[in-house]
Amino acid sequence: MYSNVKSFLNLFTTASLALLLVSGAARAQLQIEIVDGVEGALPIAVVPFDFGNAEMQPETPIHEVIAADLQRSGLFDPLAVTDMIDRPSRPPEVKLGTWRLLKVDYVAMGRWIPGSDGLSGEIEYHLVAVHSGRTLFSRAIAAGPGAFRLRAHQIADAIYEELTGAPGAFASRIAYVQVTGAGTDAEQFELIVADSDGHNPQTIVRHSEPIMSPAWGPEGRRLAYVSFATGRSNVVIQDIYTGQRDVIADGRGINGAPAFSPNGDLLAMSLSRSGNSEIWVRTLATGRMEQLTEHYAIDTEPAWSRDGRNIFFTSDRAGRPQIYSVRRDGTNIERVTFEGEYNSRVSVDPYSGLLAMVHGGQANFRIAVLDRESERLRVLSPGRMDESPSFAPNGRMVLYATREGEKGVLAAVSVDGNFRQRLVLSDGDVREPAWSPLIQ
């Protein structure tokens, strides 16, 4: 993985590559390990769903996906299935006294209701509060072969939102760059998209030179990234379903660090077409380009505010990398970070507006979160070379890249710093993660 200093300057590197779209190529999935748990997690039972017809059983049982999602959030402690005395599928079947003896606060359950064709149908699911005996919700969601895992993530999201008051983020994806054969003639870089739990990894692009700065469109189907397909850096937007690729910026010098606006109509980038690295915005429908900054320093790594009215960016105009903001029209440039000698690569929480960033100096780079209202900066990660923070779509976790020995891995930490998990591949380095919006 590149150091943070090199990451800040990597847009000045040029190289040639042969670009190859690999549609549907599957890779080894990320293995998630919980590093630090949370005391007082809510005890919950996710009962095996009743599918009746064994032929329709999903490859991974729905209850296992839901329970794993809730456990990964750090807020829930699912009961082991082997400890469950009863297996209800509807609220009237729940024996409250039994679950109280097991010290379970909530019971989630459901069943498969087949359609007339025997293949499509609905998953009916319920959540019961054990102490009050109240059914918190009873719902149904359309499902069929190939969609069971996504539906399980969406059910986990519903449970999470009901019990925490915040939306879940399990029905989302992550994009990341995997590097194999590092430092050899066989070195390969792949841009991969996977479910939020690391399952279903699919290679979007593979080539022999670095891929940089993946960024999601707000609808969750477009990825912008940097390639060097023409012998210099290009900003590309690719539809992950159709494979269609559009080159958005390919001028001389720097073309990098793409970021979609909240409505998806605009793309902010760092370009040097005017002679120096500046922040530019392209209107995607018309191709109109606007330059927002003009300074002799390096301005790069733009990130949009929640309302799309401002853009945060990294600049060394004060001598060292710090976070600044500029209005959408290029006015009112302000410095945002003052604590620490190095702050870069900002990510914006879509709900609260918190700013996650790489923070540090003197060979120690960690992930920190800044609350601009209180001006409090909280360091979240414990590593020495942590980089590329990306907020979950519900703002409760921050995904980032770090190192484990000589290996690049991903990690995620809650915004209060109390819960951490690690995402590891058995082969190769992983870097430059980007968390998608929710999948509908």
C-alpha cells in the first residue's frame, strides 16, 4: 500500500497499461474478523426461517446472514441456534417465557411464502420484543432464487433501524482495489465490488498498473476511478452492470480523485489542465467544466458536503496537507482542519456531516473524525499507516485501508471508536475502499 504522503502525490505519476474489463469474474471473498466488541450488546435471537420446501432453501440460510450482519454492527449479540428451544416463524408462536429464560430481548423470525410458479414468492418476517410481548413489525418482501442474500441484508437493515432508530447499511456494497504479485512481473491490480459482508466479489477492471480512487455514484451502479489506459491518468466512469465506460477527463498532467455530487449530476476532480493541480467540476449531462480553485499549491481529493453546496478538499497551501472547503461556485475558500500537521482524504457522513480523514504526521497516520460544530477531533484507528476512509451509508462505521505486517487489509471502525473489525483476503493486498449507497 502506498504511504499517505505518496497517496497525496500519486496523481503526478504516469504509466501505461492495458485495460481489461472482466465481466462477472469472481474473486476470493473478504473474511471479516471482529477485533474489538462492544459491552452491553443487545441480546437477540434470529430464528431459522421456515422454508418448508427444501428445494427453495437458499445456499446460505437467511437467519445466518441476518445474525452475522447484526453481530458485525457491534450492537447486537445473536443467540446461537443450538441454544434455541423453540423455532417460531410467526409472532403467535413465540413463547415469551422461554425466551425470557434465555435472556433474549428480541426475537426475529420469518417464513417463505411461495408464489404460483413455485419459484418467486415472498419472505414474511417479524420482530417481537420479548419483555413487552409486542410485535414491533410484521412485513413481507418479494424474493426468489438469487435474491435471498440481498433480502436477508435488507431484513437485517429493518431490524437495525427498528431497534436503533438509524438506518442499517447491510444492503450495500464496497469497492476496493486488490493487488496480487506485488513487485513482480506478474503484478495485477483489480477493482472489485463485493457485498458489505465481503461475499459475492466481482472484478470490474483488471490491469498491470495501479487503479486509484474508486468512488460510487449515489444510485449505487456507477463507479468513477482513475486509470492510465492512454499513457496518462484518465478519470473513467463505469456502469458496474453493463460494463459501459466513459472517459470523463484525459487531459495532460493530472486527472484524478473523482467524487460524485449527492444528486449524481456533477463530478468533482483534481485536474492540472490550467497548469497546477486544482479542483474542477464537470456537469456530466453536458460536459461543461468549471474550475473552482486557483492556487500554486496542490489542491486534490474533493468530497461533497451533504447538501452539495460545498466541496471539501486537501491542499498544502499552508505548507502541509490540510482540509479546506470551497463553495460550489468557487467562492469562500476556508481552512477546516487545524489540529495535527497532516490531514487529508476527507469523507463526509451522509447523515450528520461528520468528516472522516487521514490524520497524523511523523510516520503515524490514523483515521480520525471531526465534528465541525463542537470542533472535536476523535482519533478512531490504532494503526500507523491507515488511509482512504469511507463512511458507511448510515454514517455509523468508517471503512479504511491499513497494514497487517507486510499485507494490505481493510478495517472498519464505529464512529465512537468502540467497535472495530478487520477484512482480510487470503491472497494479495487490499486498498482504496469505497462504501456504496444502499441497494434498493
